[in-house]
Amino acid sequence: MKIILNLSGGTYTLTVSETNTTKSAYGAQLRLYDVHIAKMFEVTYSDCQEIPNAGGRTWYYRAGNGKIYMGQFRINCQLASDIANT
């Protein structure tokens, strides 16, 4: 699995090499998609810890080395914190 994070210019983009994000991750019940979303939460949570008034992050998610648009996600700091503490 190859993940590229682009955090420049206020744009957060997660680009992955896989084209099939529904396959099992590491032989577990989680899908690759779940692992990718978790990475977005991890980075957002870290940012919010460093910048308390950050408010959150908007992510653009792309698969297939950027060729497949998977969606846009808004993760606010409160949600990132709630997930991290769960």
C-alpha cells in the first residue's frame, strides 16, 4: 500500500496506489478504504493538537494513483478528537 499525503496550500489530499479499496487490509475485516479514512483522522487529530483553533480539515481522497476520485471529507477537530479517544 502506497499513501501520498499532500498538505500544501491548505489542501489536504490523500492519494493511494490501489484501485480496489474494498479489498481486505492486512488480512483483517477492515478494508483498505477504512485504513485510508483512519489515516485522514490521524493526521487531522495531530494537526488539531498542534493548532488548537484549526477547526478541522477538508480532505480529497483519490485512488489508483490519483485517477479515481473517491470523495471529499470534512473532519472537524472535535470529531477527530472523539474518534482518537474512543
